[in-house]
Amino acid sequence: MISVLLADDQALVRAGFRALLNAEPDIEVVGEASDGLEAVRLAEETRPDVVLMDIRMPGVDGLEATRRIAADPRLSGTRVVILTTFELDEYVFEALRTGASGFLVKDTEPVELLRGVRAVAAGDALLSPSVTRRVIGEFATPGRGRSSAPPAELEQLTDREREVMVLVGEGLSNDEIAGRLVISPATAKTHVSRTMVKLGARDRAQLVVYAYEAGLIRPGWLS
């Protein structure tokens, strides 16, 4: 059973998501929060698999709440998905840097929302190639984080792991990486997992951010 925490200041939005999610046999909504502070508290209490987090909430906003959840070792198994009213929310890239596993627009089709929740719960990131290009190209400007990664961190990676990391940065799935490199999906998954462990990344979304900030890819390369 996939447990989900809803964090949004609009009661109607939460009600709609709750009805949709609870109708599924493998998903259960375990809590609702109307602000970031309450979201963090409920996350600590319920230890959900997935938090659907709106960024713009009163008091502690979703960005800070995401940062706190991602930094809590007790919530290492909790994944945060940012909810936004439009695809190019100015805070989305910063949310990914703080530990979010991806994002969904609020008017996402129900089937896509359900698919997204299941994907994130399984350890995948909600970052399609087109969304990755747009978010990085629009908001990942130099100076918003590290301009380059410490050499020691990148030196841990093999040449193949760097290659895989670049492809993850382009938003490719394991199957797509396997096709590009002519390897099996299982081998691609192993390379991704090892890269995440070596760099201390929570999930694929953080690898995307790291690949950009390490200078392995630049927005212009993804067009």
C-alpha cells in the first residue's frame, strides 16, 4: 500500500486528490496539511511514501517544508512531489535542489497523477525530457548553486557512470538509457543506482540537478 500525504492550502484541491487516490486499491491518503509546518509535522507522524506538496502555502511554504523533510534522516523513505499551477513555476528548480523528486501541474490528468504517485513511490523521478529541458533552461542559471562539482566527487564515477549521469540529466528513463548505450535495462538501473550512492543523491531528480551543477550538461545541450 502506497501512503500519501496531501499538502495544499486549498481544501477543494485536497478533497479532489483524496477522492481520486483513495479510490485506488493500492493507494491510501494518510493525512492532509494546509501549510508547510503542518506538512512537516504530519510527515514525521505518518512517514508517508509520497508527499504531494504545493509550494505556495501560508507560513512555512512548500519549499522550506520540502527542505526539512528531505533533510530528516527519519524520512529517508519519503519522496516529495511538488504541485504547481503551471509548469514553469519559478521555484520548481530550487525545490528539486532541496530534495523534491519531481513535480506535477495541478491540472494533470487523473491517470497521470496516479501513474506519477506510483512511479515516485517506486523510486523513479517525475521529470520527463521536455520538462527537464524547460526547467533547467529557464531557471538553472549560473550562480544559483554550485558552478562546478568538487573534483573528488566526480572522480568516484567511472566513465560509464558519468555517461549514464548525463543521460539521466537529459530526463531519460532506464529503458531509454539502455537503448542509447546498447545495454540491458537492468545494467542501466545498476549504473544509475551506483551513481546515486557515490554522489549521495536521494533519487534521480537530484542526479539531474547535480549533472547540471557539475557542468556535465548545460541547458543549450538539451534543445
